[in-house]
Amino acid sequence: MTLEKEGTIAVGRVIESGPGPFVTHQLQRLADGYHLVAHSRRHRKGLRPHRVREASRAKRLPSLEASAFRHLWAPGYLGWWIAILFMSGSLLFTVGGLGGAWPTALPGTLTEGASLARLFVVGALFFTAAAWLQWLEVLNRDISEALVPGMGTAWRWVGWRPRNLGYLACTVQLAGTLLFNLSTIAATRSDLSVGQQEHWIWTPNMLGCVCFLVASYLVYAEVSHGVASFAIRSLSWWIAVLNLSGSVAFQLSALFSDVASSPVAESSIFWSNLCTLSGGSCFLIGAYLLIPELFDEVPNERSLAPYSGTEAKHAASEDDDRRDQTQNSPDG
């Protein structure tokens, strides 16, 4: 879906655009010639629409505002709790990977098999809680409602957003966390046979990693408004890249830990834990950046709001009058 030429966009009209059948941003032409832009990810994080001069710049992500990093404590924001829960889960997976790769780096009580396994169990539970809140966040802040005044005011607990890449990503990631719950809980059992380990530990772990990889790429595509992008000045872009990197590392960790070739080589166990450590670290940094992202407002745009229906009709009427005057003028 592509944006129409600027001259053909009526004042107040909302145009949706994105890769394929998906909607990743909306555009609304203003009476002053500027355009109001809402991005799907920024909208669900509670950030206001921002203005651009040309419609062709609608896909560009706003540059990072340094002042966003001044905020650390914001429990009134749903996104803050999502960040804290993801940070907690990521930290436990990072510590677990560190203890598995270098047991001497942690106290002995933490490097025991049962203790490490419990770290991953709790970490996966944090992931699931964060993923559930994240799913509710995207469900209740759909991009289709970003530039429509009065919509999205009623809280929803269930729903379906098939054209929202963020919604699909959160749904797939939530499924992945549930698979991690199954895998990590099963890993606390020491009496499982090789076949049972393959069935209850490795398989759900592998599928969960696949879910994380798919979800991370969908978020990256959402931020990119397409297959790929390079926007190093955008905080949202860095979060997507870090999560995608962490998912790749988790996927490699699952591949190295395959118990089908039992006994698993010590080198494979080391690399599996190292990948878990690397992936957890990427997720930890990405989760922390979710906090400043909540405050990454475009300067002087806090008061901007989409046109109401009456304002849009009035602006469109004025725009038509100006066009008629231009067409009827001797110089026209």
C-alpha cells in the first residue's frame, strides 16, 4: 500500500499505509500544508502523532530525543511494567547462561543444576507476564484508531488485529513464552530419559525460540515499514534490532543444546550457554530502552491531535474554496 500524491490528499482525510496488507502508519493532511503522522509502534507506546512537511517523509522514524533518558521511574505507564518484567526475565536468563558457561563466575549455590534450572523457570514466567501485558497494550492501541478522535477509549481484554504487525508479533511472542514455561519447568526434572528430554525440554524450547525469532522480525518490519531499514538515530529501531539479535542468539542456543545426539558434547553445552548469555544481554538492553521510548516525544508536538470529524469537514471546505479561487483566478 502506498501513499497518494500530496496534491490528491484531501484535508483531514486519514490514509493508511504499510508493507503488503499491513498498516504500520497513518497520514492526515492538515490545513496548513503539513501532515500529521502516526506510527503503529509509537502509537501503542502512548506517543503523540508528529508533523512532517512532505507526505513522502511519513515513513521516517523521528530521531531520538536525549531527554527521554531522564526518566526511569514511571509505574503509571503500562509500558514501564512491560519493560521491568522483560528486564527481570532477561537478567535471569543472562545469569543462567553465565553460570552454565562459566560456573566459577557465580556462587556455588547458583551453579548447581537445580538452581540454574529454577532461574530459567522464573525468568520464563517474567517473560510470559511481560508478553501478556504487551499483547494487551497493542490490542488496546491499534494504529487504525491513532488519528480517529474518540476511538479506542474502552478497554479490551480480547480482540483480533490481523492487519497490525505489532499485534501479530506480540501474539507469536506470547505463544513462545508459554513454550518456554513448559520447557524450563520440564528441565527441573532430573529423572527424564533422553527421549523425554527431547519431547518435553528441547522441542518446546526450539519452538519457543522460533516464535521469538518470528516475532522479533515482525517488530523489525513494523518499525522499518517494510522488509528492512537502517535508522540508527531511532530508539525504536535499536530496540527492534537488539530483540532480533537476542532471538537469533536464543535460536543458536537451542540448536547447540539438541539432545538427539546424546550425550551432548561439552563444547556444545558451552556454546549453548554462551548464546543464552548473549541473547539475554541483548534482550536486557532492549528491555531497558523500552523505558526511555515511552518519553521519546517529538519536540513541540505534544499538543498535536488529529482532526475531529467537524474540523476535518471545515478544513476540507476551506481547501475546496481555495482551489476554486485558484482555478477561477485570471492567473490560474
